[in-house]
Amino acid sequence: MKRYFKHEAESDLDAGVAYLEFEGEWAIHQVEKYNDRWFCSNKEYHPEIGPTLADQPLSEMEFKPEYEISSEEFEGVWEEAMKHCE
């Protein structure tokens, strides 16, 4: 079963937002946006943010119920991110 989440994120680049798609316990897609810069899990590693895909199982993530989003919201973000990912 797939589940989708959105939460605030921070990196050396500034505060941003992260979107994750999980299949079962494991993240399969991830997007992070800091200001106008997009980072996607279509690359395994980015020198400025490190690994681009969460490596912890969903059960260990501390997501609040309000972090869960619809598949439509995630797919819209993923589609937009694919136009801009570094």
C-alpha cells in the first residue's frame, strides 16, 4: 500500500519542504524543495543535501497524521519537480 507525506525540512540550503512516497515501509520517491531549488530521488546522492531518499522505514519516521497527503498532491509535486530537479 502506498502512502504519501509532506513535512518541513531543513538543510544547509535553508528551510524547505519534503514530499515522500512510501510503498509499505520504504520510501520509493522523494522530493525536497529549498527556496526555488528542487532535489529528487531520481539521483541517489546530491553533494549539497546528501542522500536523496529516506533510508528509515516508515514505522521509524515521526510523521504526524496531518503530514499525510493524497496521491494526487504528491503526483502533482513530483511532476513539477521533474521539470526542475538538480
